[in-house]
Amino acid sequence: MSTASARGPRITKAVIPAAGLGTRFLPATKATPKEMLPVVDKPAIQYVIEEAVTAGLSDVLMITGRNKRSLEDHFDRNYELEEVLRRKGDAARLDEVRASSELADIHYVRQGDPKGLGHAVLCAQEHVGGQPFAVLLGDDMVDPRDRLLSRMIEVQQRHGGSVIALMEVDPSQIHLYGSVAAAPSDDDHVVTVSGLVEKPEPADAPSNLAIIGRYILDPGIFEVLRKAEPGRGGEIQLTDALQALAAEPSLGGPVHGVVFRGRRYDTGDRADYLRATVRLACEREDLGPDFRAWLRSYVQQEMP
């Protein structure tokens, strides 16, 4: 383990970009935000906010866009529904309905123009101020039993700068992610990042360590993003800004990575979304026994 003992400011704020159109799930997302698609019986975005709260982040800012009103409605009180449940004596469902509105102090700001993830993060500057903060992408769902975000906060408190979540992928798949050049550090499963590139061709990738949707960012990232030119896809790329921090730590570096080997689902991908739903349903005490029995029978009868 590193002998570094400095601790930075306590991290309390999380930013969740949620302005995307969800085109991979059309037509379901024509009128319903992709973040509100259910995983078993909760919208995907609620799992992400619960993860932030579990890691001690009580202040959440969502970066939204048009047609995202249902996000705000879900995390607001619904007094009419609560009164119906109260009169019916349905205490369990009443508690579930109230829980989403009591999770955290949730704020909203519109991105306006869809200029990329880096621009979405820049929209959070006024709310975040001069403190380190977390960014959680709504498409990435980390199993609640795997404390990735808490570990990332610990690493940031120890080393300062910014911390990104990494995952080893098959080299043939690295073009779907950002990739990093990195060297081992004194901390277990922590690397020092020296370079980042967005969605490289496999032959050009610096490693098979892929960037996944969890970040702890130094507020110096805002100045870099403000000056950034559009990169890949004509968007302001967060990966490019992190590359600047890694190359010049005085801007807000260094950059470290936590190599994650736990359970993670890309709920923006249809197949992974289904896998997440099936796995979480199987593991539920109230649904699991019957659902596992049905699933086992279905596989035996239907699969060759």
C-alpha cells in the first residue's frame, strides 16, 4: 500500500449525466427516458443513485435534456399515490414509493446542446464548485455488493487528483471504450495513468484496460473542459480532458485508475440490460426461487 497520508476535502457531490436519447432502445425510448427503463421493478437510474448514496454522496446533480421530466417526477413526492396506498393499508409499497424521494438531495440542470460527456460534466461546474466530485454514468450499473465507488473515493483521498474506473476487456473490444496507458502503483488494483485515448482501434490501443462509467474528478477538470476543442465525433470528450490532467498534473492531476473485477452491467446495451434483469431477479428473495425454477425449466425445454 502507498505510504501517502494526505487526505483531500470530503467528497459529497455526485454528477449523473442523463441527457442521452437512448436510441439503442427505440421505440421504447421514444417517449420514456432510457434511464427510466425498469431493471426488475426499479428504474435503472435509481440503482445508480443508490450506489452514490451508499458511498456517502448525499448531493446528486442530474444533467438532463428534453423529454426527461419523468426523471424528476420519479424522485419527487407523489402525494396522491401515497394517500391511495395509505388508505389501502399497503405499507410496504408506500415505503417503496417514498424511498425514491428520500434517497438524496437531488438537483437538475439541462445540458441544452448535446455536445458530449465532457460538456455535460462542464454543466455541473456551478453546482460542484471547487471540490472533488464523482461522476456516475447512468448506463453503467455496478452490483450493490461491489463497492467500486467507495474504493475510488478512498484512492482519491489518498493520492489526490482524479480517479477513473477501469476494467480489463478482450483486446478486440477495446474500440468500444476509452483505453489507458498505465503503470502499477503501491496500492492493490490501482494503477497510475499516463495516457488516455477514446475508442482506439485495437492495434493502436495502449492496453486492454477500458474506462467504465465511474469517475472521481478534481475540479481542475472544468478549466480544461472549458478550453477543450471538440474531439472524436465532434464532441467535447471527457477522456481528452483527463489526458491533459495526466500529462500535466499541475492542472488537476495526477490520474489514477482502479481496476474493477466485480459485477457490472451496461444497461445501455440491450443484451446486457436483459442479463442484469435476469440476474437481479434470480437473486431476489421474493422473486428468485420461482423465477429460477421457471428459468431452469425454460432453458431445458427450449434451448438445443
